[in-house]
Amino acid sequence: MLRALYDWTISLARSRHALWALAFVAFIESSVFPIPPDVLMIPMILAAPHRAFLIAGVAMVASVAGGVAGYGIGWGLYEAVGRPVLEFYGKADAWEVLQARFDEDPALVFWTIAFAGVTPFPYKVITIFAGAAALNLPLFIATSILARGFRFFLVAALLWKFGAPIRDFIERRLGLVFTLFFVLLIGGFVAIRYL
């Protein structure tokens, strides 16, 4: 099933409505859809490098809007929609633990949203968690803009600058690089705080 969704998503990149398709995929990926918008962005940018930053901007705006929709699902439709989505990703039981940690350390809210917005961790899980926990919506939106903007514009910049040769690195290793960056960054803050 995932392979069919992936192939369908890739086929949208060749459509004359690719930018609208990207907006749609970025929007629904932030709340329920399993395929990230990067799958569309990469071939679109390689085909039209002069539009790289427009493509990244569309992905960012649609993704943040979809994140707000995911927040709404968590806030108002958790049992009907949010819980089944989280169960699909194997995260249904984790939200109570996360909510307790958010209450203990409000700075954790920023870092968790930023981590999910930049790394391969499913952003939709955090958007639903954020709504279910009724986190500060303006903070959620601002952090999502920063994180999703960083991710999509970095991908766009790399493809714009290096073209097809950087594609393999982005598809296979950029998520790992983002994850390591966050682990080191948070590790540094923890070391400063407790040492």
C-alpha cells in the first residue's frame, strides 16, 4: 500500500498542476498522510531549479497549515481521528507521557516541535499531540514555521546549488544529519545546564 502511495505521489511531480499537488501533499502529510512532501519537491526542483525557493515556500506554508489542521484534529477530534492516526504510527500511548513532560518543561514544547518539523520523525504525530495537549497555538505555529522552513529551504538550496548529484545525499542521509544535529544541540544544552 505504501509503495502505491509513493508511486502516486511521485507521478504528481510530473503533472502540470505539480505545485498544487505539492501544496496538497504537504498539507495532508502534516496531519495524516504517510509520504513526505520531499518526494514531490526533489523532482520538481531538479526539473525547474529556478523555482526552487518558490517550491520550498509552497511546501512550508501548506505544511504549517496542515500542522494547524493536525492540531485541530488533536484538540477536537482526538478520539475519532487523532487516536487512529497515532495508532497507525505506533504512537497512541506516548502522548500522555509527552504531555506530562510538556507540563514540566515548557521549553521542551519548542524543541519537540522543531525536532519533528526538521527530522524524519512523523511531524503529524506532534501536530496531533500538540492539539490533544492544548499547547500554546501561537508557539506551535511559530516553531512549525521555523522548523518546516529550515527543512524545505535547505533541501531547495542544496538542490538549487548542486543539482542531481546531491539527490542521493538528501534522500538517504539528510534526515540522519538533521537528527544528529538535534541530538548534539540538545546534548549541548543539557551539558551546559547540568555541568
